[in-house]
Amino acid sequence: MKAMNTFIQILTYFRIFSGPIIFLLILIAQNYGMALFLLVLASASDYWDGYLARRYSLTSIMGAVLDPIADKILITFTVIALSVDLGSTYIAFLGCIMLAREFWVGALRDLNARNGNEAATTVTFLAKIKTTIQLVTFCWILTGLYFNSELVIFLGNFLLFLALIITLQTGLSYTIATFKR
């Protein structure tokens, strides 16, 4: 079990370290294929660390704290790199709104922890879908960059807007649940 616990932690840390590497691959090396490959692996690690922790009853407070932070680090580095690389105000603006939501929800979680109301900001299924759609969107845009397809990138902008809507919805749900009392 110790080996499995270590493996689960490595998966989480992998996402944390993948963010800056993806950033460098996109902006410095312009190696979109390798950035895409790493983002796909990091995205898969998000699923597997949670699945394995639940499957083997190895959930921990540290894991519960680090897992969403790892997602935010990965998404932050990716959205900034894509917006700079593409010179896209659209990606930058929507990305900033998404990141602002993440900071807001982090503040709500802190508030709820201090007030004994942790249930108000327990990760929901829709929040998991949100993260999945964000990661799929960034993989989609990287695919467009890899194949030099403006059409794929353009369609990625629609996916990004969908991700934004779900991101805002989950933030609103957590806000309502927090201040409902």
C-alpha cells in the first residue's frame, strides 16, 4: 500500500511540474507535439490519482489539498502560454476569468474550513467535468497548433467558451452554498 500511496503522490506532483514544462515547450521550443503529449499525460494523471486513491482508500488531507492546486498550476501555465503564443486576447481574457474563479473558490474553501462548512465547497461532479473540459480544450488548441490548423484552433475557442460557462456555473454554485447559511 505504501508503494501505491507514493505512486498516487507522484501523479499529483507530475501535474505540478508539467505546467512549467508545457509553458516552456509552447513558448520557447514551440514544440506543440511534445506539449500536447505532456498535457494529455498530465490530464490523465488527474483522473488516475483520484481513482486510485479512492479505490485503495488512500485519500488524505494532503491529497485533497494538493490535487486541485495541481490542476490550477497546470491550467495556469497552459492558458498563459497559449494566450501569449497565439497573441490571443480572447484566450487571455477567458483564461483570466477562469483563474479568477479558481482564486475565488479557493477563498471560499478557506472560509468554509474556518467556519466548519467544508461541505459547501466539496468538489462536485460538475466541477470535475469543468476541469476535464478545460483540459480537453487546451489539448484541442494544442492539436490545432501542432497541425497548424486555424480551423481547429477556431473551434477550440468555442470549447473554451463552453469551459468558461461551466467554470462560472460551478463557482456560482459554490458561492450560493457558502452563503446560504
